[in-house]
Amino acid sequence: MQNMTKDPKQTISKAVQEAFSSVLGEQYKDANPVVRLSQNPKFGDYQINGIMGLAKKLGQNPRELAEKIKDSVDLASFAESLEVAGPGFINVTLSLPALITLCEEMDTDSLGVHKSEDSHPIAIDLCGVNVAKQLHVGHLRSTIIGDSLARVFERLGRKVYRENHLGDWGLPIAKVLENLLSTGVDLHAISIEDLNTAYKDAQFIAKDDVAGLETAKNISAGPHRITELEEQNAEAIPAQERAKSTLVRLQQGDADLLSNWEKLIDCTMKEVYVSLDLLNVKLGPEHNRGESFYRDRLADTVDAFINAKLSEEDDGALIVRFKDRKRPLLIQKSDGGFIYATTDLAAIYFRTQELKCDSVIYVVDARQRDHFKDLFDAAALIGWNKTPDGADVMFKHIPFGSVLGDDKKPLKTRSGSSVTLSSLLDEAIARGRAEVRRRSEDEKSQTHGMSSKELSTIGRQIGIGAIKYADLSNDLVSDYVFDMDRMISFEGNTGPYIQYACARIASLLEKSGETSFSSRILINTPQERLLILKLLQYGNVIQSVAQHLEPHLLCLWLHELTGAFSSFYQACPVLKVEDEAIKGSRLRLSELTRRVIVDGLDLLGIEVPQKM
Ligand code: ARG
């Protein structure tokens, strides 16, 4: 008999593969049996759908093959019945004792989520704000997707480094600093708005002619390189010259400048932390490892490529060429300066060779696709795609899509500027609060009579939960339309819908007067059975989120689980049922469901109000 602590799908799959091997031969032991949770209890709990495909490949009659496999599958007491159906499916009905044992075994702290055996850490590159610039919606996505993936890996027992690769070094920063110092602003009393203005001014003053851009386009460089080359080609402009000399002094460690530079960072980050706090993400100063962290490693990084004979000179600059494409990777400019890509290569060395991560995941918008492709290929050329102990490193860029406005264009304010993250969060919170206040006026509402402070907290949790859920429930690479009305709704596939379901379960449990829920599980109705089958999928769902790096799989599943609970609740009275044993079992199932929803929402970084 198989290990019973896993999702039954795995137990069934394994048993069917053993049958494949004995009926068809060893070479079929890994064929996919395609086991699915059945949509209708009439057809058992699970369906084995993979036999038709195999029969076709082998030129056999699918029903006959299904019969042979069925006779050979050894599920012992795990399954009550196996039946061949239709053109060659096998329907599996689990035995009651097996289902009950699985459910009770899941009801522990782990909730059926198994720890990973891989002891290598994982680096997740997220947020990536730029000093002197406000956070905008793009940073929202990078931050919450990255944070959710980090939570999932941590839940699976992995060590995660959340790497906030701040844009805190280089010419753009030097420009702002120079601009501010030249206008005599007091850097102690500066606000993020002042910084933003200085940033824009500085960019404007030092704006290049078109020659630089043309050059960049000729070698089909990515957006970052285009910006950098623009700057490189703007030497005639005095502001650019002054910024460059500021940068050189910074690089040489000029103490006064460095302390002013730190003030810029402090001012930017103070604002950033306010938003991060509201967002309920686990990201703080301890996760900052910005571009400046790598500044003394850049020369060595370039040397490593020179020594490995992987770079070549091109008009005085150093580039790395790839066999399969024209576009090279620029790693050092002709004036000897290093660029964004050089820093990222140094970061790859650090993450794979020093932190020894075997996965490096970048949650950065789709416009930097080429940049990351080039980096990953360069890392492979030089051998930084293996950890020091020889494990393969998985590099992955998650090129998330844009947040769009009603007009299906990237979200903009009415005046046409890009929407800052803080204004977006303020709006979400205001909407959440308005919604809760409105509901609390109803005498039957759980929140009726609560203090204004309590309602405010709940409103924030709902507003923030709404935008996070809406963001994470899309497949990441797609763009989506920011529609606050839909996101905040208590119905449909939304955060508030799931939060609300959870709060209702909490109130049901409270009304029961019980505090511990450990009665034996009993299964008397199809709805109880379906709810249990759904719950048993949890561990596997978390595994697939980690495997595919897709939090929306968890959103979808939580929505299905909430649906399964509501069918159960409609069909099965809990508090009103006479039989104490049944009541105890139903309360336990409700509490288990509530804990799974809380755990799942926590992996999405979404808080659950006790009452809503
Ligand atoms: N600061 C960058 C930007 O705003 C994002 C940083 C992404 N991470 C990285 N390792 N390059 O474009």
C-alpha cells in the first residue's frame, strides 16, 4: 500500500504507473496517467484519463487496455472501486476510511504541505525601486508577486533571499545629486516630491540629442542600454559633465557627497516603506542590496569575462557576443564606465557563487526581457549557472504585464502622468473603508456597532486585499485592467469574496461555543466528500505554484475551495444538526477549511479580517 499522507492523485498516479509497467513493460513506467479530480461524484472521485492516448499510440483497443490496467492496479484498501467508463476512462472511488484518514492527517500544522528536500537557497529579485523616484504601479506588481513567491518557497521550507536591487548608484543618481546640490536645497528637509522634481529636471537638463539613441538602435540594444548610450553620447552638455564628475567623486568615496547620497536614499526609502507597510509585504531595510552594493565588484566581474576570453573589444567598449544572435551584451563602456548589466552580472556571481542559490528569480516588467536573456546566457558562458557544489542554477525572469486603465492603455492619472503607488493604495483603502462602513450600518452585519478604528483596519485589509488578489489572480505575463469596482466586490473571483467567506466561517465557529475542533470526521453527503477532496489538493497546489511560479493557480484554487465550502454549507446544516457526532465533524471540517484559506491567503500576502 502506498504512502497515504499525500494528495490521493499522487497515490493513484503511482499505482497506475506501476500497472502500466507490468501490463505494457518497463518502458511505460513514467507514462502520464492523467489523473483528475472528477467533476461529478456520479463518476467517482477521480478519473484516470491517460489510457486512451496510450492505446492510440500502441494501436490497441482503449477499453480493453483500460480493463487490463484496471485489473492490475493495486490500490488495496485505498480505493473502494475502479470502473472502466466511456471510451476508456477509469473512474476511481476512494474508500471512506481512506478518505477520512487522509483528511484527519491533513489537519495538522503543515496542512498537508510537505517540505522541500532542496537545501539550496533561492534569490528573488523584487521591488527594485530607483532612488529619487516614486514607486509606481510597476513596482506594485514586482513587489507583491515577488513577495508571494517568496512566501510560497518559505512555506515549502526553502531559505529565500528577498533581493531589493535598488537603483541607487550610477549616473542618474549623480545627476539628481548634482542638481540638488547646485540649487542649494537642504537635503535634510527634502521630500520625495522634491526629489522627483529634481530627477525630472536633471534628466531634462542633461537630455541628449538623437545621435546616441540612433547608435543604440543600430545595435538593437535593450531599453536600459538605450538610456545608457543616450547618456554616453551626450558629452557635449555641461550638466552631463558636472553629473559625471559628481559620479567620479562618489565612486572615489568623497565623504561629503556620500553622506548626501545617503540622504537621498533615506528620503526615498522612507516613503517606500510606508507603501510596503500598507501592502503587508515582508520587505524591509534588511532586504536592500542595491546597485551600490556591487560597486566595488564591477571591475572583477569584467575581468572574469576578459580572463575567460569571453569578451571582445568593440570601438573601445567591451562586449560579450552570443552565437545565436546579433545583439551583443555591453559590459563596459568605451570611457571605462560600467553599466546596469555589469552590476547585474556581479549580482549573479554573488547570488549563485556566494549565497549559493540554485534558483534566481527576477520579478521585473516585460520591457527588460532582452536584458535578462543576455544576462542568463552570459552567466551560462562563464559557468555561473552552477553553484559551487555543482547544482544547476535555474535563472528565471518573470516578465509581468502592465496595469491598464479603462482605455486599455498603461494606467495614467487624468493629467497623463503615471500613477504613483501611494495614490493607488490610498484609493484602495478609501474604497475598502467605504464598503465596510456601508455594510456595518446593517444591523445583521458582523461589523455592526464596531468602533471607527476597528472598521478602518478592516477597510484597509479589504482594500489592499482586493488589489493584491486582483493582481495575483491573473496569469502574470498578461496585462490587466485596473477596475476597482470589480476588485472590491464581495462576489466573484475577488479577494474580498474569499476574505468574507473566511470571516463567515469564523463567526459560525464562534457561535458553536467550541474552542477545539477534533471530533472524528464523518462523511454522509456528497458535499462533505467533495469538500474533503478539494482540501486534500492543497499541498499539491502549493507545489505547482512553486514549480510554475504562478500565484494565480493558488487564487483559482482558493476560489474553488470557497465554492466547495459554500455548497457544503448550503447542503449540510452545522449548528442545527441534531447528531452531536455529525455536528462535531462538520465543525472540524469548517475549521480546517478556514485554516487552509487563512494559510493560502497569507501565501498571497493577504490578511483576513476576523469580521467583515
Ligand atoms: N531598478 C530597475 C528598474 O526600475 C529594476 C531592477 C530590477 N532588478 C535587476 N536585478 N535588474 O528598471
